[in-house]
Amino acid sequence: MRESAAAHAAAVSHAADAPSGLRPVLTGPPRPGRVLAAFPHAVYVTVGAGADAAVVAVVSADGIQLPNALVVRTPAAGGPFGAVRAGAPAVVGDGRIVVGLVLAVTVGRWSDRRVLLPTTDRATLLAGAHRLRAAMDRACVRDPATEARAAEVARWVAVGDRGRAATAAGTLLGWGEGLTPTGDDVLAGVLAAGRAFASAVGDPRTVATLAALSADVDRLAPRRTNALSASLLRHAGRGEMARPAASVTRAVAAGREHPAAVADLLRVGHRSGADLALGIVTAAGLVASSAIRPPSAHGGIR
């Protein structure tokens, strides 16, 4: 690793707040990677292959704190990623990410990107869902075709049918355009927010169904969508969310309106924020309904 060490010495170095969910990837032995995409606010590096593949983001201080993102202290205007180009070789491991002679990012501290909610109840959660839905209506971000697919996932999760839930989730995987397709963003919202809401209302059956669905999605995603989306879906399955989505999830669980948080989320990407919001409101509805249903004779929820 003499070459990577020399690169680290020559590159502009940044300390970063890193997600604890990526600790195994970031602290393991150095491995070769490649820059998947580079923007003023963010750089995406892919490392590993197959089931071991991961996409790690490095974002500016004013960028979007994704669940897979190391956040540096320099804003985009400071040009922390100005010399980084897509396709450039990188090295990931030993607590840092090095991109040639132009960027070196070292883990300064770890943070947990999971959304852990205080206890709530079905009525409060339902009120929060209605408020988020109303905010989405006011912002004119509704998409009936996507909503129908999301509702089908929710329908089968709510009754504890893992197989049909996975089939429905498959209609969302890779569906749509963009760096992260619409269907993937919706599904990420359902998985991460659903896990948080179900835990908060004390619904272990729905937690278990969502955990099983997350495993199915993790298995299917590498063949159905791009590397970045597959990586973000893996984080969502663990209950990890982008900061704007986490803020809205907390507001929904508390039954509150939070116009600033919703506005921040809806500004994410071309449609990603709206799609995540749809996933969150779908998750709230399914948990609010499934939490009061007694288990069936087959172990599901009816």
C-alpha cells in the first residue's frame, strides 16, 4: 500500500463524520475502489463486488447527510471535491478514503444514522401521516402510479405476508429514472420508516416482516437496480435514513406538522425527496393499521 500512503500524504485531507453502519467497510484492510460519480456537493465511491459491494458517499458540510455518507467540514463553495473525476481509482480502508492525489478523507468520529423513536401510539402516528399527506398535496408531489405500487407493498406487509410483499417490492426496484430511481427511494422510505414506526408502537410482528422483506430486497437489488440504490436500500433495511427523511419520520411519529422538515425533504434531488416522503407516509399508514390487528392462525396479522 506504499502508493496509497503517498497519495494520502499529497492529497488535501479532510476529517469526516462517518456512519457507524459503514464501520466494517471503512476500518477493514485497504481495498481498491473507483469513483462512481462526482459533484460539487458529493462524491460516490464504489468498493467491493457482488454481495460485498458497497457505495460510500463523501459529502460537503452543506450536502445531504445520506446514511452511507462521510460528512466533511468544508462546504461545497470551498471546493473540497473540485478535482475529483468519475472513474478515478480510490482506496477504501484503514479508516480513510483516498482518491489519487486529490482527496483524502479520514474518519474523525462515528455517528449512528438509524432512526430511533420514542414510544408512540396508533392514533398519534395516523395523525402524523395525515399531516404529511396534506403537505405533499399542497406541494403537488403526488404520483398515483407510484402510490399504487407502494400501497401493494404496504398491503402485504400489514398482513405479514413476506412472499407477496417481496413480489410487490420487486415492482418498485429499479423503477423510474435518476441516480436513485423513484421506486428505490419509495422502498427505502417504507423499509426504514416502517421499522422505526413499528418499533415505536410496539409491533414486533411488523418489525419482523419488514426485516424479512429487507433481506429479500437486499438479495434482489444488485440485479434490479444500480449500485448506489442497492447500497442505500441495504442501509434502509437497517433503519438508517438521510437526515431530511429522518427529521420528517420523527415529526410523523410525534403526530406533528413540521413544515420546515418537509420542505427540506422535498428539496432533495429531482424527485428523491418526494419519493422518500411517499415511502414514509406509506409506512406510517401500514403500521398504524397493522398495529391493532390480532395475529392470524398462520402467524401473520389480519
